Amino acid sequence: MIDALPPQGIPAEQVLAELRGLRSADLPTHGGRLFAYVYDPARAGLDQLAMSAYALSAHVNGLDPTAFPSLLATENALVAAAARVLGAGPGTAAPDVVGSVTSGGTESLILAVKTARDAHPEIAHPRLVIPSTAHAAFAKAAHYLGVELDLVPVDPVTCVPDPAAVAAAITAETVLVACSAPSYAHGVVDPVGQIAAIAAQRGVRCHVDACFGGWALPFLRRIGLDMPAFDFAVPGVTSMSVDLHKYAYTPKGVSVLLHRDASLRRPQYFAFADWPGYTMINPVISSTRSGGPIAAAFATLRHLGDEGYLELARQTRDAVTGLAAAVAATDGLRLLTPADYTVVCLTSDDPELDLFVLADELAARGWHTQPQLPFEGIPASIHLTVTASVAPQVAQFGPALAEAAAAARAQGPVRLPEELLAMAAHLQPDQLTPELVGGLAESLGLGGEPGAAPRLAVVNTVLSAAPPRLRERLLVEFVSLLQRPSW
Ligand SMILES: Cc1ncc(COP(=O)(O)O)c(C=O)c1O
């Protein structure tokens, strides 16, 4: 075990060597073979620039923008850039747009929901309407903020929500309607125009969650892709979120939340003067926050520039087209949803080709994808978030996919013992004890050597058999077992 507080300090080089050693067990953040979690533009020198900028501002504190004008200036510049990318700003249909920099998509969404809730203090039991494919961060926001969630199912084939069903879900207590551009799981852009029009007609705010693709879609449109309007050009859209730490390729910790005007944003702020310390005024959830991620984002955007993002969009599109063709060419596999933007989402039509086994076989060959469990008539799938760094890897993906599919077929699907399936289907979440989860994790081979690639197909099959509440509880207990002090 590594002691974070040794009796005597360790020389800098040695500490860095230790960290490098720990990092070597991680999935590869660069190289275009990890299709989730990371966004890699594969631009020489960009990491170094971002890290230098980060170091310059790491100790700057966003608590007070008047004390650190550099932070205010860079934040305002990032907000203006995000607004411009999303169809707002001078000379557009949303000239009075304002915004804030947050730590990530989840914080942006929590704040969008909080702002909508606090705009209606007269509503005792506020409600949020979202398609069931909207990001789980909305559920987290609703849970944290005491807002009821109204989930609108999507078409299980297209994964698109029906605007009429959204309309039917709106009540007098609805404070916000939200939709995605695009959704994370399947890369589908919701019918923003229709949903925003319905919300506007009912006098309800409408948030477009463009956290995932909001920095990709506008550049893809400019290189010639056809897509419906999804941004501030759409009347009725009152707020939008876009994560810079996704397709703007900045280091982690930066998202932008935009509101069509300052009056819509006002309930986002938290100010408190009834205590003896400094008067607190926070636009976001954190109070003290580092200037590091913001400076790094600013440096990344300025260095790449508009032209740079257009080029990255071209490379990403080439990669998506190549990966989609590889899927189409593989017997038994097909695209679950059209690979229209930056996501490739595939599924299997062959009962002998188990997607969870396939994902493990791909991982064993160095290709790290994201399996997705079946959900309300939508089959299990494998998700690939595609970034510019994937382009040079595409030629090797096809053969790897064919080989992994053959290996998965040879192994056959995961077949769980009947007792385990029955337990997964019927166990009540409250019956789960840490001991039971520990035993289960061990029997599924999850207690293995750190760094050894776990075979997750069995775990995913167990989770697929369990209802969502039990899945959640299993995951909580499991992660709680992992998160223990390393004495
Ligand atoms: C559409 C969408 N919204 C919100 C989020 C949450 O973002 P974060 O992980 O930065 O909190 C994500 C993350 O993937 C996303 O894809």
C-alpha cells in the first residue's frame, strides 16, 4: 500500500515515478482505442500547453471573481465562445445570452434544474419532464433538489421521444422540460424544435442538454452534415449546457451552462449574508474552485481555434464512418441507431453472439468499449464515443472486431445458473448485505489482481437480469467495497 503521508517527505522525482507506476494500470487515455471517458484530439503539444496553463492558475480561487480578474476574464471568454458555438450572442436570435462555467455536465444539469425550480417558489412539488434517454445526471439533480422526475419513454427502435408524450407529461407543477442534443447512450438528437415549442406554449422552461455533443454538432454541421436545429436558434430553448471537457478536448473539469437571458439565470445564484464571515455569492455549486481547469480550457480553445475544431470534426467523422462500416460488415452485428454524429452504437441480432462477451474480447485485444444494458425494449448495446484520435486506428478496428466477434461466438453467450438468475430477478435491494455482495463479487471474479482485465460479461449479464433498483444497490455496495482507506 502507498502511504500518502510518509514520516519524511519523498523526493519529487520518486513521487512522480510512483504516480507513473499507478497510472500504468489505467485504461489508455490517448491513442484512440478507449471509446468512453476520454476525449483525445491527438494534437502534438496540446497536453503540454494545457498543463502549463493549468499550473499557472491552479491556485487561483473562483470564490471571488473580483480578487482574481484573470479568472473572470477567462470564464467570460469561455462563455462567449460556447454561446457563439451554440447559436447565441450578438446578431443572433439570442443576443442577451449569459452563462457560467461549471465543473462538468452533472453540475451544469443540477444547476439548470435548480434554477428552474427556484424560479417557481410558489410550486410546492416541482416536477421535471425528460425523455428516458436523458442523461442520468437529471435523475441525480431531481434527487438532490427534491424535484419529481417524469420520464417519457422513447421509441425502442429509434430511441427518439415522441413530442406528444412530452406534452402529455407536462403538468401545472412542471418547472422544466429537458431533452438531449445528442443523447449519450445512442447519440440521438431529440426533436428539440417540437419539444421546445410545446414547453414554450405551456410557459415552461426548456433545457437542451448538449453536454456531450454540443461542441461537436455545430462543427459537423459546418463540414456539411445535415441536422435539425437544436440550439438557441430554436425558439423556446431557455438554457443549454455544453461540456468543454468532452468535444472541446479540454482537460477534465469544465462545462458551460447558458441561459437565454440574465433574468432566467438569476435563481441560479446563491447569496448568503446571514453569517459573520464574508458575504457569499456563488454562481455554481462549489465555493472555492481552482482556476486550473478554466485556464487549461481557455488555452486549449485559443490554441486550436475555430479552424482546429473544424479539422477535428472532419477526422472524427471519418472515424465514425469507418467504424460504422466495420460494424455493418460483421456478421450478426448492426448499428442500433444511425451513426449520424460522433457515436457508434451497435447491437447483436445473433443469440450466439453475446455483446457482453464481445466487449470483453475487444478489451482483451486492447479496444475498450462501453457495454450498455437492455432497457425498456431497447436491446443491449455497445457504445463507442468516437474522437479525432480514433481516425488513424480505424483500419485496424475492422479486423479486430471480426476476430473478437469470432471469439465471442466460439465462447457462446453467458449462461447463468438458474438460481443466480432467480436471485437477480427477485432479491429485494434491502436484502443485500455487504457480505452477500462481497461473496458475489468474488464468485464473479471481481476480486482479481489490480490491472488484470476483469471479464465483465458475467457481471453485465447478472446486472441485466436485475431490476434497476437492485442494480443500483448492487453497484453501491460494490463500489463501497472498493472505496476503503488503504492502511
Ligand atoms: C448528454 C450528457 N449530459 C450530461 C453528462 C454528464 O457529464 P459529466 O460526466 O461531465 O458530469 C454527460 C456525460 O457523459 C452526457 O453525455
